[in-house]
Amino acid sequence: MNLLLILFMMATEAPPPIVGTLCFSEGRGCVSTSGTRIEVAEEDSDRLYVWTSEDWRSVVIGKLDAGAGLIDLGLPSSADKQPDVREDRRTLRLSVSGQAARGWPTDVRFTLVESKEKRWVWTLPAGSTRGEMTVHLPVGSSRLFLGAKRHRTEMRPIRSEGNLSLGQVEFKPLPSISGRVTRAHEEEIVPVAGAQVMLGDGKLAATTNEQGAFRAELSEPDPNEMMVMSPGLSTQVVLLERLEAENDLGEIRLESGVKLTLEVNRPDELRSKSVRVRLLRDIEKRYEHTEAAKDELQPGDETIQFSDLSSGDYFVIFEGEQDFERMLVLVEVRNDEVTRRVEIRPFRLEGTVTLGDDRVSGGKVGIGPHGHGQTWRAELPIDSEGDFGGVLWQTGKLFAFVTLPDVAGGMLVATSPELGSDPSKWPISFRKRLIHGRVFDVESGAGIEAVGFRLQIERADGVRSYSPVKTAASGEYEILAWEDGTYDLIITSKDHLPKTETVVLTEVDGSRSVDIGLERGTDVTLQLVWTSGQPVAGATILEGVARDGHNPERMHSADAAGLLKLRVSDGETRLLYVIPREGSFAPVRVTASSSTAERPLRVEIPSPAGSLRLMVKDVEGNEATGFVVVMRYNGEWIPYPIIGRLRGNRTPGGLEFLGMPAGAYEVWALKPGGGGRQPVPNAPPAHPPVRVGLAAGGASAELTVVQLP
């Protein structure tokens, strides 16, 4: 056989077929396949499938209709051919990486969620995590969740337009906590061996060794607190805020435990029943309190005891069979044994809700103790006559959040008179005043239903509230404006320019009609990337400063590929602040000519370089409290709504900003004036700043707080 014939036969030999694995029902019923057209048994219902190639470089997901028996993968039949072009499919390219200190490489679980009924799941083996993967998926919006053991779950929003490249998805490590537990013994500080470190959900995280040391890796979601306990010693609550990969909590000192005895007097009808008793630790500056202990007062019992308590203020919550059979008692525990007498005295509450002169029909009243944060809350239904009530245990004043059907607006809140007499009356009445109108397209005059409509209310006393508002198909809306104050109607639309309308209502004002016309503007697309070229996935983008001085006017979010589409008017410059989830930030200016449909505006975001540590003192040199920090970065003023959303922690005597970009910083420490209600300024203060340059590894500075007028 001559050489030409051999070469011809080699050239015409069919390429080996593509092999892989086809799975239905989230990894069950998997079979090996060969080729790009796969015959399967027909079934009477629709089925979701995931096909993975033998080398895990290609994944095809889709839906097989009921009665169908053929799956066409739409892949090339050989390496030198292109995939079939299909209108119902697009591609998603990505690679993954993780932390060797957390056992990388490890298996990666992918979950693509389009809706509650449509979700595809597959697992990439640890040995196949190198290199790029291409996922062929149906057209449509979805969310991709990626999970790896001992790493944080990553999520990428998948928008419906075109093919996407996510670049490298880097898994962040789950946080670990460590520390050392000690106690005072005679005149020495000694370690506590065998102490239990419990998370807020009651799970045991770690036990201390002979040196009192512990270390634990946490799971998602991040706990916001932990408890350290040992028999005979006080239980110590440790707050966990903005956890990093490694968190050294330092020394945790346990005191001798204190015993609390409650002597409970209750009527005969309650003596035959058990009563649950919970102990909440009052944590300063926290709306939700920590559950320190719980027990049950048995039928016939008159006392209940709690041991091993640390000094502090506690809320004792007594709970009966009904949600509104609740009673709170505040108890102070110091260094000596405490005995407290408590009386449970039920009474009937008779309440009414009116809107103007009319009784409301339907809805509910959420009640709880006034002025004690989230201790207990119950809901009472409002009947068709506007009445609500029941047999309550809590005397004194209660607060109420009223929810009415088909009523939009701010929070309907009320405070009760002193309750406890049997019966106790509580009439709740709201002024019937409306802000109403229509949201419409300026060019066509047509009403707009699909808008983001956010209401921000600032009362005359400075209290603020926020709520969403719905528009009808015709664009009409209606807001109950029962309170006097300033109403900001904040409108966003993907097809229009954002707009804010402000309405000020005083005691003499009646209802107000406000029509809101939206202009179309020009599309601008930003492509956010790190200096390495990888997309800044899911970054938060803020712009403007709301009236309260603490929130932005508008918030946006980049997609999984770091893309953000905005509407901008001709000649307008929009100033945005990009805040990636991984740290760092960057101000960006955008105009209508910044990009075209074919050429997005590429914006490079500096990588996190280090921490900015600030020690803040008052004019006498003592540690300052109640301050805020404002700053300029490379000459660009950074408003407080952006600073308040940067990653950071309060530290003893100061504040630490984590993962900040390298550059020149000018910082001020301010204490708001006007009884704390005056917002911090949104322009640089008149007095000189402290200047500090930040490079790799971080920087430190010392500030003196200045009181605002």
C-alpha cells in the first residue's frame, strides 16, 4: 500500500465520538453516552437533564418535553467543528479556584436555578477543577450557585442576553474563629479546659483544650454571635461581626456564675398549665437580643431558677399557649444572687382600627412591648368590623405595626395607652390622606407598571421609614400619607431615566395628586473588571445621597460578567461608586457617550491592598464613641452612604476598614450634632483632615473627633 493511500485513509477515518454522562433528576438515573444525539426512553412528563463530557470541559443542560425520545446536545461532532448555532441556547464559560488552606482542590457543586420548578444540579470532581468549563444552557434569566466544602458559596446572576464569560470564580474560605478562655482563680488567671463554644443556633462549634484554646471553622450563614460556657462559670456572649478568613477573638474571661430565682404568682387557670420561660441578654445597640437560657415552669410550681449567669441586664419572657400570651420582665443581674417576684395577671384587650372616620375591614395588628427591641411579638387579626383583641399578659404600654390590605405607604405604627385593667381599650386611628397619581412614559403617554417604586418618609421629628409601592397596569398608584413630613417618591425603570419626586405635607395639607413622567434617555453599559482582567461579579453600585444622608439615592448591581446597563440623559454625567463584594471600591463617572451597543465602557477596579486602621480620640485624648468617619480618596470625596457600606469593624478605640484600595486618603472623624438627628455632611468639613497613604499591607492613622454644631 503506497504512502498516499495510507494518508488518504487516515484523513477520511471518522473522529472518535464524544462521550459523556447523561443524568436526570438532580444526578439520579445517570447513563454513559456516546455521540451528540442521544436516544432515551419516552416518558409522559417533562424532564430536566444535565449532560457532562468525559473530561468535564463541556456541560449541556436542558428540558426534554413529555413524549420526546431524542436529546440533541448541539455540540460539534469533532474538535475541528463549531457548535451548532441555536436560538434557544447560549454558552457560559468559567473556571474555578479555591484556597489550599481549606483543602482545595475539592468537589464543586453547581446549581443553576431558573425558577422553583426548574433547577439543574451537577458536581465537578476535585480532579477536574483545572481549566475552563463551557456550560450550554437555555436562554433566560437564572442564578448560578457554586458550592465547595470549607468555602463560601458563590452566586452569579445570569441575565438573559447573549453568551457570557465569568472568568475565574474564586472561592473564598469559610471563616474560622479562635481564642483562649480563662478565669480568675485566687490571684491568678488560669485557662478553662473543656469550655464549650456554642453558636447562636445552638450548635457546638468547639471545646477548649488544656490551655483553654479553641479553633473552629464556621458554616454558612455566618453566625452573628457565639456563647462560651463552662459549669459553675458565667456564660459569655461574644458578638461576631464582619468575619474574615481567620478571626482571633483573643482572651475571653469567664466570671463566677450568678443564680437568678424567679418567684411567680399566677391565677388558678394558669397554675394547671406549664409556662415557657426564656432569658434574653440585653445587648447594647442590638435590636435582637441573645437567648441566654430557657426552661419551663411546670404546673403547680411557684419558682424557677437560672444558674451560671454573667452580670448584665436580662429580659425574662413568659410564654403561654397563645402567641399573644406573652409577658416581659426586665431583671438586673450583678455579682450577687438575685430573687425577683413576678405576677402574671391576664386581662382582655379590646381594640379598634379606623382610617379617617371609617372602620377598617381585615388586616392585622402586630404587637409587642414598647421600647425593648425584638423581645416578643404577636399578631392579632382585625375582623370585618375593625376590631381586634384577646386575652393578654403584658401590662404597660405596647407598640403596634398595623398592616391593612391594599394600602401602600409608610409604616402604620401606634403606641397604646397604659394597659392592664380588665378590659383595656385601645383605639387606633390613622388620618386618611393620600398621595396619588400616575407613572407614565413622556414620549407615548402610556402608563408604566414595571417600575421600581420606593417610598422614603422623613417625619418632622427626624424618624424615617422606607417601603415599596406598587403601580397598576395603567401606571396608577396610591399612597396613604397619614403622617406629616417629607415624602420622597423614588422611581427606577430599566427603560427610563431614574426620577425622584418630593412631596412635603404639613398638618394643614390634604391629599395630593402627583403624576410622574419618565424620559427614555440613552443606554450605557459598563464592564467592571479587576486589574487582572477578571470580571467584578455582582458588585454593588451606588449613586447619589438620599435626604437622610445615610442612604444612596439609587442602588444597582452588576451581573455575573461584571456588566451593568444604565439609562443616561444626553449631556448628563452620572457619578457612581462601585463596591465589590471582595473589598475595595472605585468612583466612576459616566456620560451618554461613554459606550456604544458594541463597545461597553471598560472600568478597572483596583484590587484590595490592605486595611485602613483609625484610632479615634476625643479632645481630651480619651477613646471616642458615637462618631462617624468621612473621607476623600485620591482627591475624590466619598459620601457617607458609600463609607457606611465598606467592609469594616469597630475596634477598641477606633475603626478598621478592610480590603481598601491603595492610594492617598484624607479622613475626618465627626460626631453628629442636633441630638444625633443631624446627618453627617455630604461635602468635606472645613477643618483640615488627617492624611494617610495606603499601600500593600495597610496603614494606620490617629484622629481627633470634632463635634458638629
